[in-house]
Amino acid sequence: MTKVTVRGIGAPVTQQPDERRTRSIRDNRRHQWEKDRARQPEALRRRTGATERETGLTSQDLVFHAAYRRVEADGDLADVFGVPPGTPLLERTHRTRCAVECSPLSLITSYLRHDLIAANPALLDAANEPWPGGTQSQLHTVGIELDRIEERLTARSPTPGETQRLRLPPGTPVIALRKISYDVQDRVVDVTDVTLPGDRVELRFTTPLERW
């Protein structure tokens, strides 16, 4: 497993669970925003990311951690990817927090098919995180373009580990999000599981409607 931590300018401070924590607004229009940026020059992509867009913070306000490891698809992931169990995957764990807070904004674990990204060794190394432009930009380097993204949301009680890591007040639910990304060949190329703290996340969905 490879790990990397990238710190912003702000230094972490001790914080009690009941202190104010950064709120975020997750809008489904983020996906087109990310796709539009995927082919932009690196200097432009480095200026900001999805987290900054959703929180109003700057990259200097954030502390980012990533860990990568190669795993085999279990029954659940094999079914979603449409591959045999045991197929090699790259598991990526991401945690981002405000530099002056103790808890991450969310818990994120994503999976990419190893065979689809191995042509670019840079995609296998967590030291290259945070990648300017995010996953869509990473996939672009190996010729993958996303066609659509499906998101499944479920509200539930947190596990003891989630309560501790997210520093949730008693009785606070979490929102479990599974994001499935399909490419233009109708292949599932990314499966991401996100656990969002219910006390500080707002979800917004904007659906354009065709005119009569």
C-alpha cells in the first residue's frame, strides 16, 4: 500500500466534537464541471478542485490524505463492474479535511479496474495525489471518457468506526453514496463509495428538462 498526505498552510488544532465544522453542498452538476476540466492545461486544473467548489475553501485550507492498494474484486464489486470475482482492482482511499478541524469532510473509497489504467503507472501511485482535475482527468490519460454517472443514496445509522472518524454527535445519521461511472463504451470504470456526515452535508440535484 502507498500513502501520501498533502497539507495546506493551516496547522491542525485540537477540536471538540461539538465545535463548528465545515459544511458542504454536493451538486450533481459537479460531474459535468469535472469533465469540462479533464482536458484543460494542468496549471488551470491545479487552481481548484471539487472539494473547494463544494465548501468554498481554498486548496491552502485543506489537508489531503490518500492511500492506494491493489485488491481483488469481491462478489459485490465484481457484480457492479461486470467482471469475474478476483479481478484485480486499484482501491483508493481518500480523506480531506479543513486544516483547522479534526474530522474529514467524508469517507471515500473508490475502485478502478487495474487492467484499464495500468498503461499509465502514474495512476497507480498515491504520491501523485491530489491529481489535478480528479478521476476524470486521470482516466483521460489512458483514453477513457465518461458517458454517465449513476449515484445511489441511502440514509442509515453510522457504524461505530464512522461515528469516531467523522466525530458525529449522538443520533446523527450518515448518507451512504455509491457512485458508478460508465465510459462511452458502456463499461463500468469506477465505483466509489462515499460516507457523508448527515449533520453538515446538503445534497442538491438539478435536472434540466427538454422544452416542448
